[in-house]
Amino acid sequence: MLNKYARAFFTRVLTPFAAFLIRRGVSPDTVTLLGTAGVVAGALAFYPRGQFFWGTVVITLFVFSDLVDGNMARQMGRSSRWGAFLDSTLDRLADAAVFGGLALWYAGHGDDQVLCAVSIFCLASGQVVSYTKARGEAIGLPVNVNGLVERSERLVITLVLCGLSGFHRTFGVPGIQWLLPVALWVVAVGSAVTLVQRVVTVRRESAEADAALARETADHGSGV
């Protein structure tokens, strides 16, 4: 849902920066790799220690590489299957680091087994949500559904509320530490709903494709 508007806005904003990197001889793949490394480092260095505000600042700075590399590839006329594969693969790694870092916090000093489990569920369900679409498309189905909580929504909800929650620990702002648990529960429930939406869609589309193939085979066999 956020993709339609947020991506268009940030693409316009980041286009000059992408052009600057091209002039400096930086490749889109390099931006992809550095962006993912920054997200992973920020998530695993700050979140397990409860430094949610600064961790979110670092992660957010590097998350925009996901828009910059694609922008660069389009400007250079070098969009490729390899670039799309690398970008998608490393996105999964970055997402796992974010929720893995939160799970480590709750398993350690955060001392909350329920929220640790919710963080792990967010990590796993995000991977499976992406897999269902990729697998459905791999078997020739369009998987034509806009899920309730896709990757953009998961990141925005988690990073914004996690960063705000970090104000409590970093600056002593009272009364907002509950925002992170809310974010995790919202993402967990939304991801579960999105997973069901995609599974139902794939089941419907596969049934329709099988029925169309059966009709085509029958018509061909009858000489129609």
C-alpha cells in the first residue's frame, strides 16, 4: 500500500543523489551491498543492546539504498535480472537482521519471552510472505493481490515506532516505551493476514489455471 505513493516521492527526491553516484563511477550492485551491510550492522550492533533510537537512525539511512540502486540502474539503462535477484535476496537478509536484533534484545536484557517469540514470528512470516509470491510466480501464476502488510509497511511500522520507543531509553522521554511492543504485534498480525491472503490467492489462481488447461485439453481432444 505504501509502495505506490512513498516510492514515487522518494524516487524524485533521490534521483539527483543517484545521478551523483553514477558520475562517481559507483555501480548499483555496490550500493545494494553497502546498504544491506549498513542495515545489518545497525540492527545487530544497536538493537540487542536496547539502543533503539540510534539503531533506527542508522538503519533508516541505509534503507534508502533500496531505492537508490534501482534508480541508478534505470538511469544507466542497466536494469537486469541479476540486479533484481540481488536486491530481493539482500532485502530478506536486512529484514531478518532487524527482527533478529529485536529478538536478541527480548531474549536478553529485554527479558520478555513473549515479545521475543513475536519478533521471531515477524522475522519468519516476513520471509514466508515474500516466498509465497516468488513461488507462485515461479509456477506461472500472477499472484495478483495487494497484501495488508507487505515489506514497506513492515519496515515503516517497525522502524518508526521502534525509533520513537528509543526516545524513552536515550532521552528519558516517559510513556512511549510501549510503542515497540505495539509495532511488533501489529506487524505480526498484519503479516499473518497477508500470508493468508496470498495463499488463498495462489489457491484460487492455480484452480483457475488448472480448469483452463483442462478445458483446453478437452477442446483439443474433441477437435474443436
